[in-house]
Amino acid sequence: MLIQKFEKQVTRTPEKIAVKTEKRTYTYDELNRYANRLAHLIETSPPAHNKNETVILLLDHGVDMIAAILAVLKKGKTYVPISPAYPPKRISYMLIHSQSSLILTHAKYQPRVKEWLEKPETREQHISYLTIEQAEEIHTLPQHNPQREVLAEKPAYIMYTSGSTGKPKGVIQTHENVLYYIKNWTRRFSITADDRMTLFSSFCHDGSLQDMFGALLNGAALYPIDIRVRETSIKLSRFLIEEKITIWHSVPSLYNFFVNTLTGKETFEHLRFILLGGEPLREYEINMFKKFFPQSILANVYGQTESSVDSIWIIHPQDTVESLIIGEPLDNTRIFVVDDTGKETDLLKIGEILVACPAISPGYWKDTVTSEQVFAHDPEFGRLYWTGDLGRVLPDGNIEFAGRKDFQMKIRGFRVELGEIETHLLKHQDIKETAVINKITGNGSSYLTAYITARQELNVSQLRQYLAQELPDYMIPTYFVQLEQMPLTGSGKIDRKALAALKKDHLKLKRTYVKPATDMEELVANTWKEVLNLEEVGIHDNFFDLGGNSFDILKVHGMLEEAIKKEIVPARMFAYPTVASLALFLAQECGQQEPVKKDIPSQRIQEINKAKDRLQQRGQRRRQST
């Protein structure tokens, strides 16, 4: 199925670029031979492990990840993607729940993997591991295509998403279904061998499949980009222009970060499509598209992990947009809006969005109860999936998205069940009650606020560290608010509407404000105040405790890099979460041992003062606009 299509493409365009990163470029033939070596490496694992159908992939974003996915599929096995950034407890759960007995990872993660496999809960599963580096070290590994027969209904992957019960759930998808979506993707966006496509999505998100196979089954070039490691705001626009990228695909939040760095002087003449999905599209994204990309086409991609892509809404720069709709269904896909009885709703009446499509997921891994609640088979329409999304049918027949019927949302394209966060908060020995609320900023973006009642005053840093043991970073609330008591409804339940209306968003930090004492500390503090819209930042304040997230880090990075005239790797900034530590790091990057005024050359002081003046001017313009 998928692999046969890829291997046929290799024979058609062996010398064409398949994957390109900042440091490595692979042609189709080179990528195929690399994947073949990894596939044959999997055969070297103990026989008992080799018989297992699932293989854990614990890999960084890049060429190795792509080759490993191809290798697992070439062996007729099912891959289970896990981000190395996930907390150890979450990874251990996935190792056990997926019933995998083999891990394919990087050599640098060996110590961590060994530690996990020695834990009592995983030791009984007898899991072994291999590193991708072994594919280069073992020179006898064959490079030819493995001989195997992969059935269409064979699971290609198990992708874990947030679960309302407090544990992640694994969505199964088959080779046949993935191929269905890629064929639709190819046709809707007219993908050819001339295209150059971005790959921003983590391989733990199904958007990565659309990009990866959308490119590799059509002879196009794929550009994996980890923005936290490689790209700054300035480099990203230059990268798109220099590499002549034709198709951008990302979540709206990443796109928003990108467009907010543009000046309007850039010309993206090769960019055909901007594809946005994983989060609800807003009017803001459409306005920015019309402003900066008059020669491109915008597409709103609607779907879920269970059904990958349901519909696509195409928007041209000259189009007048009156409603935010989910667009035209894919071929052989039907979308309905139904009430609680399963009957189609009347026009303009809100109901649940129901998808009928032959390529819907077979269900959740080892969870028949939940599978039966949201999946079904209909003699006329085939496989059905109750999405949990709300919508309404407009008079012109289009469906307008209207939010969720449950406590689920999307953060950076990842599904977040608020119940999973609440479950882990309630395990804290001092927390009595909690409710996690999705709130909206002034520009329409989402963030999480956790409201709690507790037996004693709690510290936000400790709460973050506590949740980080179980949850990935995108599931940790931006703010924590400690209340004397929760507001209740007439039936005695927590009144979430009342919480959503509260203005207070910060849990009082147990810290003493210390004013910046050096030019570098003042520059960092002013930058944080500008990005996080705060009045006061001390040198011991923690960026994440103040509500900052990974995209905010990138904004800070671009502004500081411009100010000190030095290139900084964005990921390095995560290691310096306080003003004092980051200022010291930046001073050392500038060749200074201590970030004090007397040690900074006069020319550097002038540059820093100019940067501070620009920040103050930005802040004044921002306050005037609001």
C-alpha cells in the first residue's frame, strides 16, 4: 500500500531531492536505502521482539524520523510515535499500553531508555531497543527493499492523544485509510514533483502524515523544520523565499507567530498554498493572509485524529468571508449536523458534527468501550464518527464550526482533554477541587487557566513541576488561580461559566520583586514585559510562571537576537527561564563574564539602549491601539 507507492516513486525520481534540512539532504534513492537499512536493522532484534506488531519510535524531528517511519512500514509493522520531550511517566504508560517490545531511538537517548526499561512496570514487558546510528555502524545491513506483503487493513500507526479519563488513548489508522487521505490531499492541492513542502507538525500529530506522504508519494521535496531548534522569525521568511517553498502547512498559532514578524516588504512568489489546520480558523488568520500573501491560496483543513481530514475550505485573497465554515467534504465523505437523537438538525440550529467516511479510524487501541461510544457502522453511509464538535448548517448548505460539546480543545494542533489535566491536579495532596478553563485572549488565541482550591497556599512553579511529571508542555496551564471556594451551579456542580468570567488569572507567586540592576537584565525584563504584556518583571521571575509559552519564547528570541546582534539557538533559551539567568547567558554570548554595566562596551550599551527605546515605543503604540 503506502510503501509500494513510495518505492514506485523512488524508481521514477531516484536523484530528485526527497528531504532537505539545514544540515542534511537526501535524494529519493538515498532516503529509500537509508529506510531499508533501518528496516533490516529491526530484523536484528531478538526473535520474540521481532514478532511484535508495534514498534515505538522515540525520535527527534527530522530525516531520521521520516526514514524510521518508512522502515517500520516496510517491515509490515505498526509504528507508535513518542516525543522525547514527553514526561517519563507518560512515556512509560505508552510503552506498556501499546504492547510494544521494541524501541527505535537515537543513541543520545540510550541512558534514558535504559532507565525506563529498568522500572518495575516496564521490566516485565521485556522491551529491547535499537538506535538508528546502528544502521550506519553495521556495514553488512542490506539496502534493498524488504520482501513483504502488507494488507490494506493493516494498522500503519497508533497515535496517542489526550484522554478525558486521565490517560492518553491510542488512535489506530490503517494503510488503506492513510492512502485515501493522501490521494484527496494530492488532488485538492494539485501536488506534483515540482512542489516544495514544509513539515512543521510533530510525528505525534496526524498532520505530519499529510505532509510526509503528500510529498513523498508525489516526488515533491519535503522540508522538516523544528522551529525551536533552527528557525528564528527573521530566518523563517528568508528560508521560505530562498528555498522556494510552494506549500506551507501548520497550525494557526505557528502561522500567527510567523505573520507577526513580517514587514510587508517580503515577496513569497513561489508560495501556492497556505494550509492551516489542527485548531479553529479565525478571522484574524484570514486578514493576515490577505495582507501578506496576495498571490497565494488559503485553506482551512478541518478534521480529527480519528478521521484525519474531513473537509477543506479554500479561500482566495479576493473572497469575502461572512462565516467561518469547515468547507467541502473530501471525496466519499459526508458530514452531518445531528441532535442528541441522531436526527439531522434544522437550518441554523446547533448540533454535533457527525462524519461518515470509509477511511475513519478502526477505533482506539485496547479500548472497545470508548470506541463503541463514538464509532459506528451504517449500511448506507459506511463508518460513522461522532466528533464532539458543534456546528450548524447555514442557508447556503455550508457548515459553520461552533466549538465543542465537551471539555476538549486544541493547543498547537494537539488535542487536549481538560479532564486529563484536572485528573492529575486532583492527585496533588493539597488540592481539593479544580476546574481547567479554556480562555481566549484579545486577539482570539486560546490559553488554559487552572482554578483550584487547596488546603494551603500553593506555588505556581511547584504546580508546573508537578504536572510536568505526567503531562507534555502544551497541556500545562498558562495560569493557575487559587480560590477560597469554587462557584457552584444550582445543582451543586462547579460553575465553569462563572470561572470563565473571572478577570483574575495569576496565582500569587511566592517571590520578592528584585529590580533589574544591569543593562542586560533591563533589556531582558523589558522584552518580557512587551511580549507578555506585563507592567513589572523582576530578575528572579520565571518566564513560564508569568504565562509565557514556547511561541512567546520565539518572539523574545527574535527581539533579543536583534538587540544584541548575535545569533542564538532558540532552544537554548529554555535553559534560562529567569531574567537573571538569561541576562548572564546573553552577556557571556557577547563576550562578557558578568552582565554588569561597566563590563559592557560603550558601543554595546548604545545598541542595547536603542533596543530598549524601540521596546518602549512598541509598548506605547500597543497601549494606544487598545
